[in-house]
Amino acid sequence: MQFVSEGFFPLAIISFAITQICFTAVFGWESVQVKRGVALYILSSVKIVAIFSLHLRKPGAMHGVECGVTIGAVWVYCFLIYTAFWRSLDLRSSCSNTQWENNVANLRCIGMVLFVVSDSIIAVNKYALPIPHASLPIMATYYPAQSLIAYSEIQLLLYPDDKKTL
């Protein structure tokens, strides 16, 4: 990915962190299943530890303050993306039993799964193991993720009471 090689990675993390905050705000806190959130945060933490454990074994790996700041920034970002993912799952669980609402909620959840996968590929490629042609799987998951999330939210905005589309 071009922005990574040009040193814009910190700006990318900040912009995508803002995106995750917006997703979380849109998905809301109507229904909260704390156990699910804790499980997702544990999964996120295990992923970060695994990725940076591999990173620290590489020649030329970051060390010291730079590594600590990077791990902290990645941890905060993962907290935000997994919070948005958690909110989409909880929203899916709390939706009514109409087929239309279930379909919209499923699209939103699939979008968030794809977003997590896309960002995980970025992290693995950048810090742990180089992935040949990494931009292909990153973009192949990122664009459908954004599209599904946007489509599901647009459906809810356009047809809040008339649930015959989709």
C-alpha cells in the first residue's frame, strides 16, 4: 500500500480510528452484551501479542520507545475497531425478527468482519510476515466491507418503516 511506504501510516491509523468511532456511534449502545465485548477484546489482544512477537524476532525490528508507541497506537486502534465490531454484533442480536432487519444487520456484521480481516492483513504484513501482493487481499476485503456497512446504513435511513427493500 502506497501510504505505508511513504510514511503516512500514523495518519492512516488516525483517520481509520475516527472511522471506527463513527461506526460505533452509528451502531449505538442500545443493547450491550458485555461478555461478547470482553471476548472480542481478548481476541484483539492475543492477535496484537502474536503479531508483535513475530515482529520483534525480525532483523531490523523496532525496539524501545518507537516500538512501545507503535504497539500502543495499534492497541488503541484495535480497541476501536473491535468496539465497532462488537456493537454491530450486539445490534444484530437485538434487532426484531423481521427478515428485512435481519438482512440489514447481517450485511453490517459481514462488513465489520471484512474490515477486521482487512486491517489484520495490514498488521501482519507490516509487522509480522510479509505477504506477497498484500494490497490485493487488503483491498478485496476493505472495499466490500465499506460497501456493506454503508449499504446497510443507507437502507435504514431510506426505509425506516417501509421494510420491503433489500
